[in-house]
Amino acid sequence: QMCIRDRSYPNPLALDLLDQLLEFNPKKRLQVEEAIKHPYFETFHDPSDEPLFEGKVDFDFESDMTISFEELKYLILLEINKLKKKIGEPLVDAEAFKNRGIKS
């Protein structure tokens, strides 16, 4: 099993954090509270200035079997465009993608 730490990179703490955040097994993956305490964030971590989210994140869309893979890709492109618009980057032509009917 190859992990990020196997590659050369000038910041080993960043690699360690990424390796733990990108863990495939969700039971082994770092949670937000653990990640913010990682040594990589040591200079930024200030518990008195870090609000906690106490709501519920709705992931019900992940189990919606009525949506096709192509529709899901289209919806992801729409979300990408929201961010791109916010930061002033050129938008992806999501409508053209939808109209092409790309199959995976």
C-alpha cells in the first residue's frame, strides 16, 4: 500500500496530515477535531477562536439511486461553477457537458 509519505516532499508534517485525511477507511480517517490538533496546524490552532459546528450534514443524496452517473457529474460541475464564480475563475460549460451525454 502506497501512501503519501512514500513521496519526497519538503514538508513531512503536511504529508502526514494529508495521509491521515485521505485515509480510505472512514473509521481510521482523522476527524475535524483531530485534524486541527495536528502538528501541521500548530501555529494556527487556537481553540478559543474555533467555533464548533453543531448541526447535521445531510448526506442523503449519496444514497439516491434515482440519479444517473451522468446527472451526478453534471450536478458536481454546477457546484464547481459556484466556487469558480465566487473566486473569479472561468466557468466550466456544464450545459455542453450535459448535452453531450458522456458515458463513463
